[in-house]
Amino acid sequence: MAGRMERDSLFDDGRFVSVVACIVAIVVILVGGHLYGRYLANKDLGGRDAAIEQLQAESQQQKRNIDQKSAQLTQMQAQLDKTNALLEAIMPTKDTYNIMPNQTLIVADGRVTVGLIGSPGNEGILLNVNGKQQAAAAGQVIAAGSDASANCQVAVQSFDMFKAVLTATCAGAKRQ
């Protein structure tokens, strides 16, 4: 009977019930906390997924912009190369000029006017330098100052039947 009394006393005091109630409360709190944590985690993931989608869309737009800019840059570089080739055909290097038959150029910082009269011949060319016609051969240097203070020279580098290559330089006071 002593064992039975202890049992009765355990249920009578309410200790067993309060221990079970505490254990049930702890389990309910743990399960509720776990479920609430999962809810918060899913809520945050939804915002993260939306942010990732937005960033991917922006990234794709930026890639398209970069591709367009790259295509424009390539096109502009091709135009620049073509323009430089044309400029090189007219003026290969500093103070060097390609002149075509019956063409006139202003050279040497605007101090000398040179024109090729007709097509070049086998032995020489006919130049109009500052209004004076002169026959010249390859390697010949022609004095061509527009005034006494400018010491200008036009040299014939080479010629063929389609063009003549000339250099024009001035050593003296510059125009003002």
C-alpha cells in the first residue's frame, strides 16, 4: 500500500500534471518556433528570388548595351581606319604629299601652292610652284619661298604616270 499511496500522492499534488504540462508547452513552443522560422525563411527567400530575377534582367540589358556599344565601336574603328588610309594616300607623312595630274595643293603651312600640270612623263614632271611653271625630275629640289623671309623648298621624291610624291618644307619665320 505504501507504493499505492505514493502514486496517489503524485497525482494528488498535481506535480505530474504540471511536469507533463511543461513538457507539452516546451514541445508546442519548439514546434511553433520551428514553423514560424520556416515561414520567415520562405518569406525572405521570396524577396531574394525577386531580387535575383531583377538583377538577371538588368545584367542581360547591360550585356545587350555592351554588345551594341561594341558593334558601334567596331564600325567607328573601321571608318577611322578607312579615313586614315585615305589621308595617308593624300599625305603619307609629315610634309609629304601625293599630287594627282591637274591637281593643286596648298602646302608648307599654307605658304606654297603646288600644282601638277598634266600627267607625269618618263623623264620628269611639270610643276606650277607659286605661279611659276618648272620642269622637275625625281630628287630635284625647287626653291619656292612666297616672300623673302620664308625659305621654302619643294622636293620631288618620285612619280609615276598616275601621281607625283612631293615634300614641301619651310625654314623661316612662320606666317602670322
